[in-house]
Amino acid sequence: MKALQFNRTGDLTHLQVVDLPAPVPAARQVLVEVKAAGLNPSDVKNVLGRFPYTTLPRVPGRDFAGVVVQGPEHLLGQAVWGTGSDLGFKHDGSHAQYLTVPADGVALKPQQLSFTQAASLGVPYTTAWDAVERSQVKQGTRFLVLGANGAVGTAALALARVRGAEVLAAVRRPEQATALKAQGYEAILLDQADTLAAQVEAVFPGGAEVIFDTTGFWLPAAVTALATFGRIAIIAAPVNGLVEFSALGLYRKGGSLVGVNSLLYNCAACARMLEQFGRHFDNGTLPLPVDLLEVPLTEGLAAYAAVNGGSSQKVILVP
């Protein structure tokens, strides 16, 4: 089978298109013929050596959609999708024609999603689901997303709206705010950290009950915009991992910090998440993904380089 594989880390030139034997599923596993596989920034970082626990040689890739061709009878021939920390680090991932995963690590693909659309959603949507779930976003929650134009941010907005939350998006550029307003979201522009609290207060009197910082840079300002007993969820930090913020400001409000890390969840745990929110794509309450770029798997090296160069286009590798 064709696959992308790296034998060393540190540079994208170590990633190659190779021919490998198709994997053989073990007991309680399924063999999935990959129809589409998402390319995420974490896949690029994996090749660059940012995850020291990755074992080599390794086929990268976490997100996939495909058809089960070997495994338990009730799954044979089923269209499935999946993601999880099992894949691409210590077990070969989805950037190949076939992959093996635990039988409980796949979910049935929503019928309204194409394979390409389903493959684009795994990491962004499970990350956003974890954030809204663990920060207790529900009906009427005043919910602010910082960096709402990114894949995880837009997923969080959509999932929170499904839950009936009052949603506010914060972005850097006017055209991003315009695009979000066209989708029915109220939006503000991120400008100066010391003005964020006033901007949020104008929309959410008393502050936001939950703030989801997807950027890694707005945590200090988020504390000032937080409501009493509010929660701040974070998924990113500066390269050195350090952020300075007012602990006094946080505890005086009775606030809480929620760290969100998609790599804490294996394929089985992620499959349960996919099952919970996947039905909303079929009933029309979650938007179908658009503006996806399909790239043949054999041209995946250029796609990795583009993502590493800062491209925001969502790339789907197609074997």
C-alpha cells in the first residue's frame, strides 16, 4: 500500500512516500480502507520531533474516514470515521491506504458527511467537544471563544450553539468578524488586552461564564473578562509554555482553568465523542464543512510543507 512514513524527526524532508505491506488486524481490531485522512498541524509537528514519545519508523495521521474491510461482522462494509492518540505516534496512522484500529475505536460516519468532510473534523471537533463539555457549556451559558476563526474555534462555536449557549466570537481581523456574523454569530475584534473586558461586558453584562482561549496569548486578558465563578479553557501556549497572568484576579472571581489536550484521548474515547455530536450533522444542527482542499496522498509532502508554512487551508489527503 502507499503511505507517508518518516524514519527520523526534525525536518519534513524525513517524510517520504513509501510502499508498505497492508497492516493485518489483530484480535478486536478492524482494518479500515482509508477514503480520506485529515492533515492537522500536530501531524506536521510530529514529523518535526515535537512529540518525544513517537516511535520510529512511523506513518503519521490521526483523523480518518473509510470503510471497514476486515473485523467484526457487524462492522464489515460500514462507513466509519475516527481519530485518537493511538494513531501516528506509537501506532501507524491514517496517512496511508489502510490502517488498523481497535474495533471500538471507530464510529459510524454520519450519512450527511462525505468521507472528505468527515476526515476534516476529528481533531478540531473532539478538542472543541472536550472544551465545551468539561467547562460545562449548556443552555444559556455566556460563552466567549478567543481566536474563533480557527478550526477548533469554529467547532466550539457550533457545538456551543447546539447546546443553546449565548455565543460570542473574538477574532483579530475585520473580514473574519464579517464572515462569522454572516453565520449568525456575534463577533468582536481582538485589539488591546486591556480593552477586552469592556468589549465583553458590552455584550455579556457581568462577563463571560466560559472563555475558551484557542490562541495561547489571551489568558491574562481572559481573566479580566471572566464572570464570577467562571471557567477558562485553554488549548495552547507560547513556544516556551509560559504565560503570566493574575492569579489574584482569577481567585477573587472564584474562577477555574481547564486544560484541554486531545492527545489524552485514545480512539475508543474519541469514537464515543464522535457518536455524541455526529448525529447533529445528520439532523442539520451542525454545519457541514466547506472549503476543503483534497490532495492525493502521493502529493502529501507538499501539503505538509504548506501547513508548516502557515497555510490555514484545511487539507484532506486522499489515497
